[in-house]
Amino acid sequence: MSATHKDAARAAGSPRIGGSALSLTYLRLEVLRAFRVPRQYIFTIAMPLVLYLLLSSAYGTDPVEGAPVAAWFMVSMAVFGAMGGATTVGGRIAIEREIGWTRQLRLTPLSGASYLGGKAATAFLASIPSLLLLYLAGRVVKHVDLPLSTWAGVFGWTLLGLLPFVPLGILIGHLVKAETLGPLSGALFTVLALLGGIWFPVSQMPHAMASIAKALPSYWLAEAGREPLAGHTVGTHGLLMIALWTAIFSAAAIRRFSRDTRPA
């Protein structure tokens, strides 16, 4: 058991810690764990950054969907990295299930809601470095110059678009074994990025593929982040799609968690 797991076990088993204090302690330890895994930044920051520099340089100078090339690809690669960051929680869950840590937590006063809430909050926070560092690269390297209100809109709407991917990461962690999670999740998010129009505009796709793209959560994540570049938002339809996918993945994650934690 790692040092962080031992700290959490001692905190969870302490009779002096109440329910809310225990939940906050668990959340703090989860966040610390999330930011102590350097290798995850290869996929959530380094890869999107390299792709950003390559694609934004190779695409040309014509605006993309009404936005400057550098800004469009900056947001696209930022949401790609954040999508991976939000789902890295799945890897930690898969490992915890295999080493018996999840069963250990069931012996403590920590509730299932606090466990899932801690995982969700950690996943959400883990997506933020990818966004901020890609924005920084866009500003410093590609000289993306946006009004402060646009920067705020891009960031805020991207966070909203990330909501479905938080429960998706939790669901994956409860479905897949740790040794196969990396390749499978990598393939899944590459497909979601390609089909969802994150790496190139959906307008360049054949009609059938464009129709598929507009049904995917990755499309609405990208649209949520990119629409503020043109002074727009995803509107009511986009919000409904984000809410729908969030509800679907949340229900599936809760169902799978309940099955995993059901007494034998």
C-alpha cells in the first residue's frame, strides 16, 4: 500500500473525523495523488501541445469556422488534453480495485457518495492543467490575442463541456482492468477526437460522418470551447446534449460502482 493510501486509511479509520471532514480529507488526498503521477502529463499535456504546434503550422492561414487558425487549434488541442485529464481517474480506480483498496474503504465511515464525489472532483481538477498550459502556449508561441471575456468564455464553456467525461472516466475504471485500461482508453479517446471533430473541422467530413460527430460528447466538448471564439455559445441544443451524455455516463458509473461494492 502506498504512503498516500496509508494516510487515507488512517484518516478514514479515525473515530475523531466526522463525515464531512472525512470527505474533505479524502478529496485532498485524491487530488494530491492525481498530481503526483508525472507520466499522465505525457498524454494530457505533451501530446496535445505537440499536435497543436504541428497542426496549427500545417493548416495554413485561412480562418477555421470563423476563428484564427492558431486560436481554433489551441482550443481544440486544449479540450483534447483536458478530455484525457478528466478520465485519468479511471486508471486509479482500476488499480485500486485490483489491490483491494476499494474494499478497504468500505470498512471505513466514508460513504459511497463521498467516494464518487471525491473521484469526480479530482477528475475535474485534473483536466485544468491541460487547458491552462495549452492556452499559455497559444498566447506565447502562436501569439493568440483574445479579449479577456473571450478567454473566460473559452475556459468556462470548456469546463461545462467536460462534464460527461468525468463520469465516463469513473465508469471505465470500474469496467476495465488496469493492465488493459491504457491501450483501450487511448484508442477510445483517439476515436472520439477524430469522429468528434476535435482534430479537424466537422464541415470537412462527409455528411454521414458529420451526423455521427454531432451526436458525440466529444463534438459538444469541442464546440463548447470553440464557439466563444466567434462570440457564440453552443445554445440550448448543445446544453441538452451535454446534459444527456452526463446523465447517461453518471447512471452507468453509479450502477457499476454499486455492483462492485455489493456484498458478496
